[in-house]
Amino acid sequence: MNSEPLHLTGVEAVGGRLGRELPAGSVVWLQGPLGAGKTTLARAIARSRGVGTDATSPTFGLVHHYRGPGGEIYHVDCFRLRHPDEAADLDWQTLTASDLLLIEWPERAGAWAPPASVRVRISHVGDDLRRVDLE
Ligand SMILES: Nc1ncnc2c1ncn2[C@@H]1O[C@H](COP(=O)(O)OP(=O)(O)OP(=O)(O)O)[C@@H](O)[C@H]1O
Ligand SMILES: [Mg+2]
């Protein structure tokens, strides 16, 4: 739990800590409204996991793929799913067999979204301030 409002650097620090502390195989749900900072946090997690750059290469559609020293990191953004059934096209077996699986808008994947090891909720407090709750 981490409820005090955080500036960008603070949010990135939360991501840094998650990236260092999460065991291999963790699934991270990133939830919150448009522009809350879910992608920002996902990239901070990947960076602290040893991924060298911000470069994201979509492998199939909604999936960004990073190769880190600890293995594959997948970052799935379900925002554009119009219906949870569309998530059936994703290779969830490969996604969950990775070092880390980061999922934005998991609620849009319905029951396809694998259970979260950590659920991160981000909300706006002010222009540049966010509340980040972990559970
Ligand atoms: N304290 C903060 N924490 C995170 N992002 C911040 C903060 N203050 C400002 N920002 C800015 O807010 C934006 C957040 O964008 P980001 O793409 O990470 O949001 P998102 O939650 O992934 O949105 P979407 O739902 O559209 O995918 C970035 O431009 C970032 O620089
Ligand atoms: Mg995003």
C-alpha cells in the first residue's frame, strides 16, 4: 500500500521497486483511467528489471515485448479489445511463462486475464500527482 500522492519520479520509483522485488513469473495488473500512468509504470518496471531502453516492439498487436537479463517481459495493453472474447487470440500460455507479465486494462480481457500477483491502481490527484495503490 502506498497512498500518498506521488510525482512522476515517485511513480517511477514504485515501478523500480516492483521490478527489483517481483519474483519471476509474476503477473502485474495495471489499472486506472486514461493517462493515469499505467504505461509509464510498466516501462519503469521493465527498466529496473534490466531492460536497456524504452523501445517497445509490438510482437502481435496488443503485446509489447522486452528482453531482459531475467527473461522475457511481456506488456499487454487490453484497452483496444472491444470484447473480452478478442483476448482469446492472445497466446496466454507464452505470456504467463515469462519473467514478468504486465497487463494494462486487464478488466477488458475479462476472464482471460491471468490472476494478478500484484494489482496496481493509479489515479489522478492533480496535474502531475498520482495516487498509487498496490495490493
Ligand atoms: N506523477 C505522475 N505519474 C505518472 N505519470 C505522470 C505523472 N505526472 C505526469 N504524468 C504524465 O502522465 C502521462 C501518463 O501517461 P501513460 O501513457 O503512462 O498513462 P496510461 O495510464 O498508460 O494511459 P492509457 O490508459 O491511455 O494507456 C505521461 O505523459 C506522464 O508523463
Ligand atoms: Mg497506457
